[in-house]
Amino acid sequence: MSVSEQPAAAPDGPVAEIAAGYAVEGAALDLGALLWDGQCHPDARIRVPLAALNRHGLVAGATGTGKTKTLQLIAEQLSANGVPVFLADIKGDVSGVAAPGQDGERVRERAAQVGQEWRATGFPCEFYGLGGTGPGIPVRATVTGFGPVLLSKVLQLNQTQEQSLGLIFHYADAKGLELVDLKDLRAVVAFLVSDTGKAELKGIGGLSTVTAGVILRSITAFEQQGAGGFFGEPEFDTNEFLRTAADGRGVVSVLELPAVQDKPQLFSTFLMWMLADLFADLPEVGDLEKPKLVFFFDEAHLLFSGASKAFRESITQTVRLIRSKGIGVFFVTQTPKDVPSDVLAQLGNRVQHALRAFTPDDAKALKATVRTFPHSPYDLEEVLTGLGTGEAVVTVLSERGAPTPVAATRLRAPESLMGPIDAAALDAAVKASPLYGRYAEAVDRESAYERLTAEQRAAETAALEAAAAEEAERADKADEAEKGEAAGRRPGARAPKPEPSLAEQVVGSGIFTSLARSIGTQLGREISRSIFGTARRRR
């Protein structure tokens, strides 16, 4: 695939003026050909400089307008240029990037319209799945690595509860209690509202029983959705996304999400964790000739829906600063209004597919979208509602960092398979990966849950031993007193009171009371386990 040739001479007038804005000296991705006045101009090529891809972007448009194929087109050209790519496969139809495309009349027709030399080509891919749900190499995160802000978002906590969760994380970190999976977090929360643990947080605000109950119930609901497997070890190293293949092409990492597409907040928040983890690990590199990775954030509106102020601020900061680490981020959604304005302002590359204006709200969204584009000779309201599938309005950043002219564009056809590969081929690709042996099996080592459980058992054992010792001491004293009374008893004195029966002795003893209390505690713990989702394993 050739992505760096110079465009041929374009006609005079607006077509020539727009095409001149997309002339690129260095390496570039070829998006397609200019549309003007209903005609496609294959010599007027619409291109985006490779160096501008770390300035982030937005791919938007109504359902069925070709957003997924645009992602595939950009991903395969990035891979061809040695740039790794991350794609979230929400519907399960992006896996075809690993296989050569299928030739056909429609493909040849599109290639001829845009001046494309189409060749069926597959690209190096790795397939991942969240926590081993569905096909793919399992991607897991520890609770500590995920952090309280992102976890609050996925648990749908309010601001007060989010602050309390941050306090819990702070305590666990200070005490060396590792939060690996959700049972670790649940154990720490339960401890901090127990009689023993209440005093631990008094100096820094405390944790109310009501808030702890909300957090525990949220964790339980989260686990009932099957999310427990997403947290644990081995924690996935997001630097795996930065690999290139032996032939120099960038590896396309495809996160397979069809099995969790009914949990939108979960997968959108996990995508944000991946991006934040990359941000934390990578050094500052400034502007590069090509990015280290381009990350496509599909169904982006789900990420921002119901998000707290802290969460939005975290996203904005990550997007603003990660550019200098060589990472480009593309948000994929239906309309630009789905993305907060502070984030939208950071997105220098725009590919806007068709919008519909069937309702007053649609019409309002259309007008708002038009206002986000630079001044243009097009009537953008008319153009955006008249675009066909695989057509888009484009503006990107030029090599000197200025926005290019707005260009209605007929996009090129992807050269990989426009559809999913079959399940057997996907499974074989996953198991053949060198990463499969590293991440496939979950590991459950000692962490906060095991430590707190062991300490609780030790405390109960010590209490039982102390109660037994106290009872033994009382028995010795009573025996000595009885012997003294027997020695000093006069003839004819009242007969001693009959000794209590064995059952009476046991019931009345202090150790029985202690044991009853311990049994009550154990019973309460078993009830709690059933409420909080940690019932004993069946034998």
C-alpha cells in the first residue's frame, strides 16, 4: 500500500484550492478523494500527515454511515507505516483486519472512483478480551491499578461516595494492603466499619456505615454482571500495545467486546484505564515523525454519560498531555456533542460522516456540528445530511499545524476483510500468540483479603484462649474456696448445695458464652458472605 506519493494536479477553482490544503511532503495516510458539486475528483486526494496523528481526532456520524470502515481504513494504513494501533471491537466486526479483503464489483468501483490501487491485504493482529470474557487474550487490571476515580465511575458512585472510596484506597496503600481483586476491596471496606477498624480512619474523616453499605452493594451488583474476572492478576502490561511485527508493520490490537456490549460503562471505563496506564508509563517525547500508538475509543458517548466532574477532568488532562508521549487518541461517536467541549477542543483531526435531521433534536445537533467546523465554501448542513455511506466531511491538521480546508470526501475501500473472521480462525490466532501463555491463567496470591482474614482468625483464636484461661483461673479459685469451706464445716451444719449438672456447668461457663459469641460472629459473617457474594465454594 502506498501512502506517501504526491497528489496529481487538480482542476482549477475551489477544488484546486481545497486540494492544495492537503498537499503533504512527508508520509501521510490517504483517506480518499474530494467531492465537489456532486462529482468525485480522484486527482484531489484528501490526506492526513502521519506526524499529525498524535494531535488526536474524532470520527462521528449516524449509525450505518461507515464509521467502522473508516477506523479500519485508518488502522491498516497506520500499520503499514509501522505504527501500532488499538481498536475496540464493540460489535465483533473489526477482526477482519487480520485477513485479506475480498475483491468484488463494489470494491473495484469504489477504488476506481477515488484513484486507489486496491490490493487485498491482511495485517498483523492481536486479539484481547476483558478478563477472559469472550475470545481473546485476557486483559485484567488490579483494583489498585484501576484506581478510585475510574472505579467510582464504573460503580456509579456519587461525589461523596467517590471521596470515601478514595479514602479507602489511601488507607489500604498506607497499610500495605494490596487491592488486587474485588474481594480485597470488599474486605477492607468491611474491616473499616467493623468494631475493630472504625478507629483507623477517625483522624482523616472516617467512613460512614451508610456509605460503606452503598459501596459494598455496588461491588456486589458489579460482580453479578460478571465483572469479577476483570480484576486480578496477572495485570496486563499496556506496553504490549506498542509492539511491531517482524516485518516492521505495526501490530493492530483488537479488543473483542461483543460478550460485554451490554455493559457499556464497564468497557468504556476499561478503555480509559488502558489509556491512563499508558500515560503513566511512557516518557515525554514531544512531536515525532509518526506516533508510537494510535488509540481508537469507540462508543465514546458511553464514557462521558453520567460521569463525575473528577472523571471528566481526568479524561481532559489525559487527552491534553498524552500527545507529548507520542500517543494519538481518536474518539468515535455519533455527534460531536457527545464529547465534552474541553475534550473536543483537543481533537485536531475530524472525519464527520452523515448526520440525520429527522427530529428537532437532530436538527439542533446538526447546527451545533456545523459550527464546530472552520469556515467553508460548502453548505455544510446540506452536505452532512446528503452524504452517502463511506463518505465524510474532513478537516485535519496540516504539517505546519494549521487546520486544512473542509473537504467532502469519498473514502477509500479498506484492503482487509470488511467483516469478522470466523470463530475458529480467531481462536487459533489467540492461542498462537506469544502473549497467551503469559496472561491466559488467572493468579490469586495473598493480598488484602487473605491478610485481613488471617488477622481476624488470629484475633478470634486469641480471644478464645484468653477466655479459656480466665475460666480455668475462676475454676481454680472456686475449688480452693470449696476445700476451705469443707475443712471448716461444723457437724450438723447445712448440707452443701448439690453440684450443678455437667450441662449446667457448660451452659453457665464463661468459655461457653465466649464460644456462643464467636459462633454468632461466624453466623453473621456467613450471612454477610451471602449478601456480598462470597459464599463458600461447593464441595
